Amino acid sequence: MVIRQKGRDEPRPPTMVDSLIPVVALIIFILGAVLLYGGDAIAGPVQVAMFLAAIIAGLVAYKNGHSVEGLSKAAVDSVATAMGAIFILFAVGARIGTWNMSGTIATMTQWGIQILSPNWFYVTAVVICAVIALGIGSSWTVMGTIGVALIAIAEALGLSGAMAAGAVISGAYFGDKMSPLSETTNLAPAVAGTDLYSHIRAMMATTIPSIIIALVIYAFIGMRTQIDSDAFNVSTGIEALEDTFFLGLIPMIPLLVVVVMALRKWPPTIAIIAGALAGGVIAAFFQPDVVRAFVDDPDLGTVETMIKGVWSAMATGFEPNTGYEALDELLAGGGMESMLNTIWLIIVALAFGGIMNEAGFLAKLIEPLRNRAKTPRGTLVATGTTAIGINALAADQYLAIVLTGNVFKQQYEKEGIAPQTLSRQIEDTATVTSVLIPWNSCGAYAAGVLGIETIAYFPFAFFNWINRWCPSPTPCSASRSSA
């Protein structure tokens, strides 16, 4: 419902020029930010670009008769849809801080260095993340737990962090897509009008070949990778880990807490913050010397020191002092504070998307695609293009899934195309590309928790790219699918 200012007429439908003005402005602002700031653009300038584009979108909408109150409410409502993601980000930041201090990441790093082969690391990372995501139905939880450790292991082995992030994301998104426990895997068929298991069966035709091809590419790259042994001395690193931390099964308890709670379908924020608190408890009881060195305040008693150490790690992150600089860099960071830049990006991007949707700009931009889809294959292409476009403009995969499904559902029915074809096409585009867009909530989240910028892992998320471009089978007819 649009709240109009007194005396203002009903809002006018936007023209194509109206709809393009904010998009062109956004492109110009982002290009300007990248040219001026380079790789640092994501740390503030891009957020300003999104904010300015949102203001321009609001001005164009106001010119068309929309009220300031209505546009403001649309922006706030859009941001509100991401509050769950924002709380997850805060929880992940706290968890990274306490797990670095508790020896959880240190133990996983030690095990990974000793067990994983550098040449097969990328393939192994994909498989591990895929299996866990398939079991718990959450790519975000996998990236925020196992993914963080795998990045640390990759860098300790002298491998590319960006390539490792691509492998983590590929495995996490494959498992998420194919899991009946996943939110997006349930949302897509609900919007398209089919059932969950018909949707999963339909996805196998594109998703299984995509992950196989991705694994072959990761294997090929891994076998030809030259290890940068100067980046991290393995023997020195393991010795520093063992001298600094109490390692073994006990520091892995926080990970077990998260996995068990995820399998029991606890809300992600609760599961992750429980893991963070468990990490704090392990640190206080089993890593007291680490906590004391971190707090570095001899005037505090033991209890106060432990509380302050855990509190600080959750708030602003952990800074180790192992005596080996390369290892200190691997185990440093985390804290809720570290997620503020990512959260800022999500807020301004969703505000822009909310105004674009409320003003009718998104629907207007979609209209030519839908009108020009004259064949079943053309309808599939239009569906995918729409989903990716909404991912970029509205910065939210859920809106991309819902809006794309609602726009094309009647057309699929009219052309006699089975609804699971629609749901599969939505997942093959909206879901997998969301993590490749820096200002999308998924891309911002992955960059924030993995510590690798979206633009860096962008070329190496092979499953997501291949699944997006994997040729869809001939659209299944509705009559045949119901037989």
C-alpha cells in the first residue's frame, strides 16, 4: 500500500526511461568508485554509490507521484527482509573471533596441513562442503564454519585463497541446492507451483553435470598448481600451533555444537552464536595462557581476564601472538565489528532494491523480456535473465526467486511448460549467481565470512558459473510431467 502525501495523485506507471535512470546512475557511480579506489572500493565507496542511486530512484519515483513516506517504507521493509542475514553475520563474526582463540581453527588448520594433499585440496574442499551443505541445507552455515577453516588451511599450504573460496562456494551451493532442507530449494517450487521432490529431480539434469565438470576443473588446476612454499613454512607453523594452543578433539566441540544444532534445524543465528559461546568456554578453560596474552592486563583477576578475552574476541576479534607472523595473520580477525562493512553494503543495496520495486521500475525492466519470449526456449532464457537482473538490482536472492516466479508462472502455464522447469531455471540462475554479485546479500556474506573479496573469488566459483550456463534440457511439458 502506497502512503501518499496530501494532495498527491495516484502514482503514474513508470516509463522505460524512468526505470533506466537509476540503473544507469548506479553503473556510473560504481564504475567511478572502482576507478578512483580500485580494490578498496567495496570498503565504503560502493556503498555510497548504492546510496546515491537509491536517492535518484526515489526522486524519479517521487516525480511519478509516489510519496516520500511510501518510498521510505518500501526501503525499510526491504532492509527488514535481511535482518535475519544481518544477525547471522554478527553471529559469524563473534564465532570467528572465539574459534580463533579457542584453538578450533588452529586444530582444523593443523589437521588440514597434515592430512590434505595440496594438489587435491580444491577437490577435497568442494566435496567436504557439498556433503555438509547437503546434510544441513545451508550454504551460509557451511561457508561460515568449515569454509573459514578451509581458507586458513589453503593459505597455510601456500595455495590461492581466492581459488579455495571458489571451491568452498561451489561445494556449499551444490549441497544447498540439492538439499530438501534448504530454504531456496523449498521456496522455488512453492513459487512455481510444483512439489519439492519433483523440483529436486528436475535440477539433477543441470546440477549433477555442473558439479562433475567443476570437480574436473579443480582437479586439473590442483594437479598443475605450483605450491608457494615461501608463504608459509609448514613445519614452523605446526610447531608454533602446538606451542601456543591446546589442540585435539576438545577444541572441536564448538564445531560439533553448530553442526548438531543445524541438523536439528535450530535457527542459524542461534546455532552459530551457540558455537561462538562454546568457543569462548573452551578458550577460557583450555587456552587460558592464550586469553591472558590477548587481554594483556595484569591488573585483572583470572575470571575477569577470561570474561574480557571472550567478550573482546566476540566484539572486535582476536589477535594471536604465536611468534610466527604468517600464522598470526591466519588466526587473526573476526568479531562482530568486522562484519559492519558487509552489513552496511547489504543495507544500502536492499534499500535501493526496495525503492526500485515499489516504484515499479523492476517490473518495467522485466516487461520487454517477458513479451519477447515467444518460444519455450526463449521463455527459459528470459526467466534466467530476469532472475540474474533482479539479483543485481534488488540485491536479494529471495526477491529474485519470488518475483521471477510470479512474473513467469502464468506464461509457463500458457505455453504448457511444467512448473518444475520454471523452478529449476530459477534455481539455476537466481540461487547460484547471488553469491557472485558483491552487493547482493549472498555475495557480501561470502566475502565477509571467508575474508576473500567477491571480485577475487568470482572467476573461481566454477560450479556456480557452469550451472548458470549449463544448457537446460528441452522444457518438460506440463501434461508429460503430471503423467
